[in-house]
Amino acid sequence: SAGAMVLEATKDLPAGAEVCISYGTLSNAMLFRTYGFTLPSEDDEDVPRLSCLVLPGGTALQHLLKRHLPASHAGRVLELDSSGLHPSMATALAACADGGSRRPRAFLEDLLTALCERYHPDKQPRWQDANEPCQDAQRVKLC
């Protein structure tokens, strides 16, 4: 049916075989929002995590997206999780580098600043709390 998730095996499996999938390295906030469950707490769970969706149309962030991204990408949903670079953000950073403002690092910093200001308007963003996406972006040569 529409909206159903289908998992298809790439090889024959015996009846009753256990099938496992990987959800990747997502924070508990992203796991809960996306899949409806969380994993047992890890040692670093006390580190603040930023996890959010930037939805197209009518959001306060649209001016920022339009400034940095080409029109073909400014209306797309972006998933941001401080535990790593989500594919939607990698695509947006590449689009920014190729046809937008051509300043992907500035785009990511502006986006993180805008998101942090919504929750802590009286504080400067603490980049060490949300630096993993920048490091991931540098590894894939986007920033």
C-alpha cells in the first residue's frame, strides 16, 4: 500500500531465518522521530544532540535556504543530526557548492546558528556540541 516500507532480500533465505537491517549511526532523537524507538543510553548521551527536520515552505529558515541553495534545492526537506551528516544535508551542501552561494561551510554554520538561536537566543552557538556534521562534510570534501 502507499507509504509502506518494503524490505526485499537479495538472495534466497531459509524459512524462519532472522533478517536484520541497519539504521545507521543516528542519535536517539532521530531514531525516535523517524522509526519510533530508541536504543539503550550510551556513555556520551549526556552530550547535547541537535536533531531536526527543516521542512519546505513557510518556515522561518526559508530565507536562509533561498540565499544559499539553488531554487531546485531550496524547497527540499533537510534532516540534520549532530551525530553525523545525513544524506539530505550532503546533497544540500553539494548543491550549495555547485550552484548556490558556493559557500557550503557558511551555509551549514548559518543553518546551525539559526537553529540554535531558536532554543538559546541569549547564547552564542557552541560549535563543539554540533561539530560532527562539519567534520563529516569536510571528509566528503563539501566544506
